Amino acid sequence: MKKKLLSLLLVSAMCVSLSACGGGSGDSDGGDGGEGTAYRDELNIAVDVDAETYNPILTNNTSGNRVGQLIFNGLVRLDNELVPQPALAESWDISEDGLTYTFHLRTGVKFHDGADFTSADVKYTYDEIMNEENNAPYRNRYTAVTSVECPDDETVVFSLDTTNSALIAYMDLGIIPQGAMDNAAAFGTAPIGTGPYKVDGYTLNSQTVLKANADYWEGTPATETINVYVINDNSTRLASLESGDVDFVCSPLTASDLELVKNNDELVMNMVPGLGFTYLGFNVEDPIIGDLAVRQAVAYMTDKQNISDVIYSGMDTPGKTPLLSSSWAYDDSLTDYEYSKEKAEAALDEAGWVDSDGDGIRDKDGTPLAFTISTHTDDTSRFQVVEYLQNQLKEIGMDIDVSVTEWASFSDAMMQHNVQVWVAGWLNQLDPDRMYDMFYTNGGSNYGCYSNADVDAALDGGRLTSDEGERAEHYQLIAQTVIDEVWYVTLVEQAYVSIHSNKLEGYTVYPSGSIYTLWQSKIAE
């Protein structure tokens, strides 16, 4: 059922795909591609934020993940229907009780430095991501694994203490060579993988140079060099595409800017429903934000339809829950806070937040109702959302400051729980189990310090059964709790947009935002 629904989603998405040259599709061959066509030896792409690290154990942003897929391989690769396909593992077996995973590895694979890839590298990678000292962002995905053994160089056996229905999808983790974590920071900017491209140079907040791996096990990449440029501003990134300075850009992009390229017959634009959402997060340990009534008032004052229509120009659609509406686990009967100024004011009044001194700002026990909403400079739409919320909340007596910093500072503050309310997003919602990172007590991406025994039990329960109906019930309980407790306000479900030169051939759109197929892409001169 899951595969069927995703297939239908993709077919529908491709039917509404927009092309600036009047015929773009999810699988675009761009230029003429006829006999005798000359191709460039460089492909230039632009991303929104610096990867910071390409180390798969430590990476925690979109650029690190997307570009990292060109540098590393996992045991499996998820296709555009999110079905695991063989990669470094040619095949695998799962025991009837779901507690033993045996992977049979591909032979003859080499790392970029010429070293042989073996089962010992797989064991090393998973031992390191599970090592608590490394503080890996996605460690919680693998907590069921008790040991990784290598009976021989071509076989890896994972033993689990409990079943985890989502585990096979998480086996796309990039495999690193033994010893890489001895100097994890250096490895992050000069990584060695088994993927189609090698990192030939890295400049912080500027450029990563990828060179073709001529010994890649799947074949020689189509283009010798891929230059990855960091262009933080969405509009500037798109302007660089229009001018020809870069050949490919993808989400995040500012919806209003897309109108500027629709009639450019030199560009191809594809828009498909993505696997991500933009949300408003809350630090529940903060003295002000920890009051449920305050969070409820914010939820009531958030007009998602207006945000979708005005800020995102309908590109991103109103959100409801951290379960995407395209998910097999989604249930439309889940209830959300309606937009209502009256209910927002009533919630605050009932909780004792009133304007006792007539200064226009509500207060309680001598404490003014004041807090800061944070986001980053690299997505102008999110900046607009923050400004919109600032104005909305001032209408009901809240004193709102805005903090907009560059991505590295913002993400560090978020991960250190040094924000009160923030606007950010999540991509790669491949399975509802992704909520484990966000909402499990002490979860790796639980930036709001959330803790609820029922949610923890439901997250565990979703891993313990393979029955899709039972799993859906667990995730619906979690989603409704997140709404009721206002841990997140899901603002919009994201579309995934990619735009490229009409001379680009071989690129395939993935709703996950994967750019892996660029290894098979080439661009005509």
C-alpha cells in the first residue's frame, strides 16, 4: 500500500510539473542530445547552506546530506518510491523474528584512496554512529542494534534486541573507512567514500569541488567535475542560474522568484510534492514558552492558509501535522488549532496573562509576555514568516523580538536549546519513524526538550510491529499529541522544486530532494 500510494503521488506530481521551456518532466533530458553533441567537463550547482561537514556520522543539514550522496554509498539506496534497493549490499536477509539482518556485500568496491571496501568498514561505521561519545544526530535510528559482526569480508550481520520496522530504510547511511573518526573534523571536509565523486577541494561557505571517481563500481560518472557553490540567498541563487553562472539549483527557493523563470525557455523547472515540512518549534523548558496557554495562543494566531497563499504563493500547502498528508499513516480526522484571535485571547486570559498595567503587553505575576522568534538568513520566506508572526502576536498583547542569523549560528543555537520559538524545516520524511528523532525524550533532534511517556511508548511501538495499521495508530497518537501540546505548529508542507539549464541531460527528480542522479548527468556546451 505504501509503495502504491507513493507511486500515485509521483505520477500526479509529474503531471503538474512546470517547465519553463514548455515540456519539462521529472525525468528530463534537457538539450538536443543528438549525435555529435559536445558536452562540458564541468557541471555547476548551487546550494543554500554550507555542508559544514560531509562526515555521514555527523552531518545534519540538507547540503551535507544531498551532496554527501555523491561522495558516499550506503548498504542500500532508496529509489524514488522510497523502496530500498541494493547499493554496497547486493542482497540481504531478515530473520523471521526481525532481530537479525544479514547483508551480502558487493565485491571489488574501493574507497577513493584505493583501499578495499570490506565488512569491517561497515562494522566501523555503525559502531561509530552508535558510540554515544560521537553525539551523532541520528544515533536514535539504530538504538535497537546490539552488535555488528563480520563473519567474513563480504558479510555483515546486525543483531537487534527489538524489532525496528523502519531500520532497513536507515541502512542508506554512508559507509566510511576504518579510522575516519580518529580525526572526524578533518574527515568532514576531506572525506573518503566509495561514491561516484571524490572531494577535490573544500572552502568554507564558498565551494566544494567534486572530481569523478573513475573506479566507481557503477561506472564512470558522466561529467568530470561538479562544482558545488554555496549561495545563501534564494533570489541570488536563482539569479545565478538565470545568468548561466550555475546550471542547477533546487529547494529551498522563494516562491515569488519562480515567476521570473517560468517564461525562460533556457530553463527547465520541475515542481513535485516534497517529503518535508516547515514548522514553528517551541522550547517547552523556557519559562514563558513552557506555559501551554502561550503556545496555544500562538497556534490560534497562525493563519496557515494565509502563509501558504501570500508568503509561499501556493507552492507550499498549509500543514496540519508532522505526519505529511501523503504518508500512509496520515489520518485527516486529526484535529488542529483553527485560526481564531478570540480563542487566542481567551486562552491567555484564562491562564492569567493580562495587561495589568495598561502598557499594551500582557503580563503574569510581574513577568511580561515577551519572547523571541528565531530563524536563519538563508531562506527569505522563513524570515517573512517570522515577521508575519511578530505582527500577529503583537495584536494580542505579546512583545515579540525577532532573531535572524546565518545558518551555522542559528542551527547551533537550536541544537543547544538556546532558542525560545523558531522557524525551521524537516526534509526526508521517508517514514513516520522520523518523528523519533524529533519527539522522543532525549531524541537526537529534540530541540524543544519534549518529553511525554505516551509519545515515547508510541514511538517504540511503531518500531516493534511490522503491521502497517498498528504502526499508523501509533503515529497518529503522536501527531495528535504534538498538535494538542503545541510542540510544533506545522506551517506548510513543502514542495520540492529543481530548476536547471535545458542543456542538462540525465537528471531525474526525486521528491526526497536527492541529487544522486547528477552522477549520470551531463550538460551540452
